[in-house]
Amino acid sequence: MLIENYDEVPSHLQDKSYMGLKRALLVSILIIVWSGRLLIFLNDRIKKHGGVDKRFNDVRDKPAKFLYYWMMQGVWISCILTPLFLVSRQHFSISISITDYLLIIFWVCAFVMETLADVQKTIFLMKPENKNKFINIGLWKKLRHPNYFAEILMHATIYILCARGLNSRIDQMIALIAPIFKVFLMTKIATPMLEKIADNKFKSQPQYQQYKQSTWKIIPFIN
């Protein structure tokens, strides 16, 4: 129930502005932008591969394993949205401040990084001379999966934006499920899947082996 009279607000919230819904709206916009771009990119990539997502080539004929991946996507969405759900249900929150705007700028930088990484790889794969070659230019020269690193940064930032508006420490702890699950998904499921595909395709190339040894996987300084 909404509090109509400010005098009825609990004392520990009286120094806070009625910003809960505004913060939730702000985070919602970031998530819509992120998911919209991802939808367009993945749909375009699948179309170029004849309507088939090659990441699931090894599990498409294994119902149990394919069901696991399908269920994980549902769990992923639920976890990602948990901070937003929590901040949406509370009406009082700290005011949106310069710190929040700096966090949004940081999120935009991570968003640009992911977009740039995807564009670089798309252009690289479109060139006939790059057939049977692995990408090691641009951001991919620094990280083997720069797009995943950007994903982790974006969702960690969204968590911080939401956590700053949560009055309950318990809610802040529950919201942690989003960045933790994102790190788990990127490092323990998505990356090993793509690394396996790349290893099978380029394992005979000495340059690829050198690239793996000299280039961080996802997170800088952690190989």
C-alpha cells in the first residue's frame, strides 16, 4: 500500500526521497536496451547460419542435456531480473545521485564494449580470407571472450544500481544472485562450450595454441 502522508513514513526512511519506482524504471530501461540488442544480434547470427544455433550442435540430439540448457535459460532470466523485482516492490529509496549517473555511464561503456566485440567478430567472419581462422584482432586480441566480460560488467553494474536503492540488507544479499549467476553462466557454461568448439576447429594451428596461452580468457589478469 502506498504511503500517502510523508508523516506516516518510518523514521529510518524520512530522509529518503520517493525514488523507488524511478530507480526501477531506470534499471528497466537498461535491461530493455541490453536484451533488445542481444535479441537482434543473436537472431541475425542464427539467420546467417541457416536458422541453426551452432552452440547447441552437440546437445540438440540429446533430449536430457538439451532440456538442461533450455531450463538454464529460464533460470538465467529469473536470476537476472531478481534485483529489478526487489527494487520495484519498494516505494522509498535513496535519491538518484551523481554516483548512480556515474554507474550508468560505466554501464554504457560496457554496453559499447560488448557491441563493439560482436561487430568486430561479425565483420571478421564475413571476410572470405578469414575462413578457418580464429579472431585475434581488436578487443579479441586482449581477451578471448571480451563480449562475456562486458556482460559481467553490465550486470554487476545493474546490481549495484539496484542494491543502492534497497533498504533491506537481506534484499541486497538476495539480489546478489544476479551477478553471481551471470559470472557462473559466463565462466562455467558459455565459455567452456565455445572453447571446446574452437579447440576442435583450430587445435592443429600453432598460432591458436599461442593465442590461448598468451591471452586472458574472460577477465583480465585471470587466465
